[in-house]
Amino acid sequence: MRRSLWFGLVAMTYLLAVSAPLVAASDCVTCHEKVTPNIVKDFMSGKMGQSGLDCSVCHGKDHKSAEDAPRAQLPTEETCKPCHGTQHQQYMDGKHAAGWVAMSAMPKTGFQPHAYIQGLKGCGGCHKVGVRDATARADSRYGSPCDSCHTRHKFSREEALRPEACRTCHMGFDHPQWEMWSSSKHGVIYLTEGDTGRAPKCQTCHMDEGNHRVMTSWGFLALRLPEDDAEWMGYRATILKGLHVLDPDGNPTARLDVVKAGKVARLSKEEWQAERDKMLAICSRCHSGSYARAQLANADAMIKEADQLMAGAIEIVADLYSRGILKPEEGKAAYPDLLTFYDAMSPVEQTLYVMFLEHRMRAFQGAFHMNPDYVTWYGLAEMKRDLVEIREEAARMVAEAARH
């Protein structure tokens, strides 16, 4: 009996020990248990809270009461650097760090509502994954790159390793990678079996061994320079003119520097090939090397097919500018500007922007995410319909102009 009682006391002592907080509650925790209890719950359930990390490490020591709450510092990627140096270095070398570049690069962003951009309710809500300078952060102090994936205040590695963590940003109109992957055979196996390792998830291919660089061979715009295929290079030159990265005569503009800064295109053979070799190595863990090369080469070829349609549509609209039927905005070349997006000034240019940002994206992204339906019905077929509509609308505009 005494032996049983002794074992019972030992067991109870152990249970109390493992369930008790690992550290004494700080003044921050004591106060915020009343004010924001779920924040405290999240923090104390995560590794940082359990390790005894004090709130002041990330938020500073200036905030002491409800009256001086705005004095609490909000973390940036630099806040995480001292403890997570390797991940910070990888992130700074990758495309996510350049996410905010697009916010200043888009020609119409400055005219968007503050709540939409700096209030992080529109494009800014995802692009805050990028580094923001002091001016941008002054406009909106909330949101930081690291908690885009490791949501606060738990900052869970396990959460960030799940493909669902990518879903908020990588879905929808111009980059529906979640929809493509989750309805591909890869995604179906994952959703059926769970994370057994049998099927790749986002992190398998894009964050190999936890690398926070997150780069691909083609980049967001699926553009690379130089291009050995002369026919394809012709299509690409037209698209680069449509992006105003090249002027109508084919000369580089200031936007080329933005493309470089944003890392949305690959500007050397070596850069492109290095990323392709990494992806081939990842694919070859499950597939034969020949199969992986064939699948990726076929996806490359889909970009060329899409580019042919896209270039044809751009040239039709460019002809309307050359005829004087469409007028350029002040300070702009007489050429369609794909980067005005939904602020395009005419119906024919609205169709052109949708063709570029929605349908071309789906045609080539669907190919790399192994989703034939996105390639076909949401991508290539829609691009062909766009081209017909653009051609018909342009003919109508030319005829109308001739009557006047």
C-alpha cells in the first residue's frame, strides 16, 4: 500500500511539474492576461513563451501602462535576426524580402486608398511580407514579414510548415497556387493522407530543408533574359514593352531596375539554371530524373504558348496607340501599360490586363503545379477568348475613328 501511495505521489508531482508554467509571469503577462488574454495564451503556448523570453525583447521597455501603449515597439524582421540569423539571411536573399518593392513600383499604387495599401486591407496585406523602410512603417506600424507565416504570438514552426500557411496570399485572381496545388494529384494525396511525406506540399518544393529564400527559376512574371529561342524572344520583347521595362523602341527603362530589385524575373542564364537545378533535384527524390526534366520542360513550353497569345494581344492594342485612337497618359510612352492593372483607361486595355495578370498567370503556373484544368480552361482557353475580344474591340474602335 505504501509503495502504491509513493508511486502515486511521484506521478502527481511529475504531472504538476510538466503542466506548470516554465517561468514566472512577467508584469506584461500579468497585465495582458486581463487585457488581451488570448495573446497571452498564444505566447505562453509557444516555444518562445515557454523558454522564458520576456515581452520586452521584441516590444521594448517603453510601454508600461494603457496610457503609453503606442510606445510599444512592433517587431520587424530585424527583431528576429539576433536569434534566427540563418533564417533572416536566407529571407533577405529571397523574393519575399522584396515583396514591398511592388507597392512602390506599380504606377497607380500612389493613388490607391490608404486603407487599401498601408491599412493592409488590399495588396499591402500580403506584400507586408517584404521589408518596409521607416517611412512605410510609419504609415502603418502593424504587420511584419516573419509573422506573415509564423503568426503571432505563438510563432509556431509547425504552423508555418503546413501548406495552409501559404494560402492567404497564394490564392485567387493572379496567383491561385493554393487552388492549383490542392486540386492537383499532389494536393489530393496530401489532403487524403495527411502530411505523410508521400506528396509534396508548398514547403517541400519552395523551402527545401527549411530554406527561407523561396525562389523559383522563372520568377513571378515568367520572364528570363537572355532567350536563345529567337521566336520566343520576340514574344518576350513585346511583353517587356507592355510592362514598360523596355520602351517602344526596345531600349531599357527605369522599370528594369525595379524588376531587378523585386526579383520577379531572371536576368542571366546562370541565375535561371541554378534555380532549375535545385528544383530538378527536389523532383527527382520522388520521380526519375528524365520524368522530372520532361515535366518541367513541358511547363516551360506552356509559357511560350501563352507568350505568343499575349504578345499578339499587346501588339493589337499598341496599334491603337500608334493610330492615335488611344492616348497615352502624360509622361508615358504611347504603348499599353500592363502594370496599371485594373486602373486601365479603356475597355480594351481592361481585357488586356486581365489576360496578362489572370489568364496568362494561370496558364503557366498551372503547368508547374501539375494542374491541367488550370492550364486549359482557366488559362489558355481564356487567353484565346481574350484575344478574340481584343481583336474585335480594336476593329470596332478603328472603324469608329474612321467615321469621325
